[in-house]
Amino acid sequence: MEEKRHVQRHRTLKAGKIIFNRGSFAVDCTVKNISETGACLLTKTTMLPDKFELSIPLDHFTRHCQVAWKTPDKVGVKFVEAA
């Protein structure tokens, strides 16, 4: 399969939180891989909005995200500037 990413992702298994609705809702996730430009998250995706915030509390990491693709248990996101 041809690699379409411009920046290489690094494998990881870190606990994260998907935060949306102005912080009213948070969903646990596992960060499967990450780069400067995006990440792959393991989580149930049925109720996720197209834009949300990803937090990795142990790394003091927070990024605004746009969904690039999703399956029932994974979501690929690209990091975007805050709206």
C-alpha cells in the first residue's frame, strides 16, 4: 500500500481524551500513532463530531483535530488551528 502521509507517524499506545461541545463531553481513547500533523485514535466513533480537541494528559498535549477518516473503532485525525 502506498504511503500518503507527508510526515512519518510514530507508534505509541497512550491514553487520551477526545473533548467536544465546548468541553461538555469527553470520550476516552488510545493514541495508536502520532506525528506533528495528525494521529490515529482507537475509540468508538459512532457519536464523534467532525471537529474536536485531543488531549494526552500525561504529556500535557492538546490539539484541535479534524476527522480525516473513521471506522467503527478507529479515527484518523489531522491537527488544525483553533477556529
